[in-house]
Amino acid sequence: MTEPIGGWIWGRNLRTFLELLSRYAGYTFDETDWETIEAGIQNTDDEAPDGWYSYPLVGTHATLEVTLAHAVGGEEVSIKVTGAKTPEPTLRTDTLLAALATV
């Protein structure tokens, strides 16, 4: 499974999304990761092809590349995740995206 998994969530849920996704990958997400991502997405734009920020989650179960960008004029963060090699991380990522877009 190499197709990107994509969607959007509310910006206020970004850290929760990344912490849970990291856990599924077997990666220990910490404050340094969050500070790096928070700084990296500051000037992103989901409407610009080169306006996205990428961050790797290299874990013991999977290596996932998370690409993020703010939605122009909104509070949403657009997300693409690549690297899922089995159906399990794909399903979990889809579930996280759906859940965190509604709360």
C-alpha cells in the first residue's frame, strides 16, 4: 500500500493526531517533535504545491511520512500520510482523520 492517505483535521487536533499516529508506527513522539512541527507548519499553504511541510515518523512498526499544510483562510490542517505498507496503518490513519475532523 503506497497510496497516500489524505484528509483534513481541525488544527486544534493536530498534536493528538500526530501522537496517536506515532504510537501506531512505534515511534515515541515528544515535545521536540511537536515544537519542530509547530514551527514547520507556520507558513504552509495547502493550495500551493510547494507550500507543504513534511515530517518523518520512523518507528519500530512503520516508517510514515506526514505532510501537513494549513488550509487557507480556515482552521483546518490538510494532511497526507505515505509509507503505510499494510492495511492496518491505512485504516488507523483514515479513522484518525475522520474522528479528528469532527471534534
